[in-house]
Amino acid sequence: MRWWSLANLVSNAGTWMQLTVQNLLVLQITGSAAATGLSLSVQAAPGLLVSVAGGAAVDRWPRKLTAAVSQALLGAVAFATALLVAFDQLNLGVLLALAAVTGLIATIDGPACSLLGNDLVRPEDVPSAIGVGSLVSNAGRLAGAGLAGLAVGVFGTAAAYAANGLSFLFVAAVIPFLRPVAAAVTRAAPAAPGAPADDMSVREGLAFFARRPRLVALAGISGISAIFGRNYGLTLAVLVTGPLAGGAGAFGTVSTVLAVGGIVGAVLGARLRKPSVRLVGTLAAAGALLQVVAGLSPSLAVLLVLVLPMAVVESVSDTAGTTVLQTDPPAHMRGRVLGVWNTIRTMWSLAGPPALGLLMELAGARGALVAGGLLIAGAIGAGHLLRRRRTPEPVLIRPETAAVPALSTAA
């Protein structure tokens, strides 16, 4: 697990190096902000269309082999992009094609790597492993953003893609030496005689997800939170530079505090043992209420005080939700469940910014934060009340009537 965490730290740093310079590269090629958004949408499109099929592939194929091959392929795409940039042969069409291929590979790589990390620890330690993964992701994000500026300034834009390619190859080289614990189930057991032939199908994964109220509730909580509560790069940027009269440096400080809070939350989330959907909802509602107060902040200093607990609460909530998502399904269904989840998450990422942008147009940055927080907390509260009404009350039997007469054998 230590080797896997190190490999993921390197990989996350490389990925964020590439992401940091990718938008700049599109702008350099086209000079169009619309083209930048198009490149991001093209890369996200496979996650919307074929993530469930990718998850089914993860359930069918050996996990270590699947993760190693997908990492090597992602490395090859990054190296190809670096060469095209270095020789000034990259145009928008080729860039969009490479983005689509990257997104397609990621539909298999994402669930394969997530579940492989869980296979390296005992079942009771999976929440801690997920917390460590979140910590590594946040640390890699911070390191990657900083290294991107250094790499581009010294070696040029192609260096960021080459570094990302090397990071993928490092992960692929580590995977063969990983030793899953004996209790981990990495492949589905063969179907029993007489079982339906489509037991490993995509349709079965969709049906399983739809039949699990816990997973549906988790999707609802995470969806409304992602749309109205997690796009701080947009809402807080407008709040800081607008009503609070701060500059780019002030927003940079807010972003740093958010990142630190995410790391602290990941550390706390790693201590969870049996997280539940109720805990995820409670934390999401608490973060939403903090968001409401942050939207009313009279000064930058007050906002900074509120941003840290917001990030901590939401990071713990994310860790708890990921743990439920990856441990609730049986082992042979987890790839497809993650595939369904990635499809839903892609829908949020595509629908969230336009919806939030419209809300900001109507209510401003403060209004968007306050209204979004109230929508999240209200929806979670309403869901909790609805669930309580649908849950039948237990029937209590008085002691004096609890005695049961002797039953016959037939009864």
C-alpha cells in the first residue's frame, strides 16, 4: 500500500501538471475560450457514454493487468502529445482526438485503480485506504500545479506532457510488484449452474445500482452538492474579486486554504471505520450551511475563517461517500457500480457550471452561495424526513402478551 500511495502521488502530480497547461495550450493553438471548453467536454464525453461498459470490463478482467495496461496506454497518449507539441504538429483536431482517447481509457483505468488500492488492505482498513488516496490526490494536485509552472518556464509546454507520461509508466512499473491481501476478491466468481447468462452484463450493473436505495440516495446527495456547493473555483472567485474587492492574490490565498482543508479532511476521513449514507448527508448539509454563512461574509478575513471548515467537512464527506460506494456492492459488482457512478458524476460536471452560472446571473455571487447552500441542506433534510415516513415503525409487544402458545409441528 505504501508503494501504491507513492505511485499515485507521482501520477497525480503528473496529471495536474498536464491539466494545468492543457487549457493554456488550447488557447495558444486556437485563441478561443470556446475551444478550451470543447476540449474538456470531448475528454469528459466517454465518461458519460461508456463508463458502465468500462466498469463491466474491470469486473471481468484481472485487476492488476487491467490497471497496468490502462496506465501504460495513458502514458503513451501523453508522450504522443508531448512529441506533437515539441515539433509544433499539434492542431485542434488532433488534440480533440487525443482528449477523446484519454477519456475512453480513463473509463477503465479509474475503477480499476480505485479497486486495486482497496485490494491491498484488509476489508476493515478500506476506509483508511480511501482516506489515504484522497490525501495523496490533494497533495499531488498542489505539487502538480506548482511543478507545471516550473516545467513550462524552464523546458516548455511539452515537458508537462512528458512528465505526465513518465508518471503513468512509473505506476505501471509498480503494479506487478503489488501483493493483494488474501481476503481481496479481484475477479467475479464464475456463474453458478443455471444462473442467467447476462450476470456480468452492463444491464445487471445498472439494475443493481437502481435497486440499492443507499446508492441512489448517495447519488442524489453528491449530485446536488456538486452542482450547487462544490464549484468554488467559480463562486468564490467572483465573490472575492467582486463584493469583497480582492484581487487574484486574495483568491489564490482562498484556494490554498481550500486545499489545506481538503488535506486535513482526508486525514480525518482516513480514521472512519463504518461510514454511512446518513453520515455523508449530515456532513454535506453542514458544509452547505457553512457555505450559506460564507456567502454572507463581510470581509476576506471572515471568509478565510469559514473556508477551512467548509473544506474539511466536505473532504470527510467525500471520503465517507467513496467508502460506501466501493464497499456496499459485492466484490463482483464493484466495477460496474463505479462505472454507473462515473456516468452520473460526468453528468454533474457537465450540468453544474451552466446551472450555477445561471444562478449567479440571477442572484450574484453571494446569492448563489446562499441559495445553493439552502437548496443542498433543504434537499437533504427533505430526503431524511421522507425516508423516516416510509420506514415502518417497529411493533412493540407488551410483556404480558408476549407469551406464545405451543405450536404444532405443522405450524
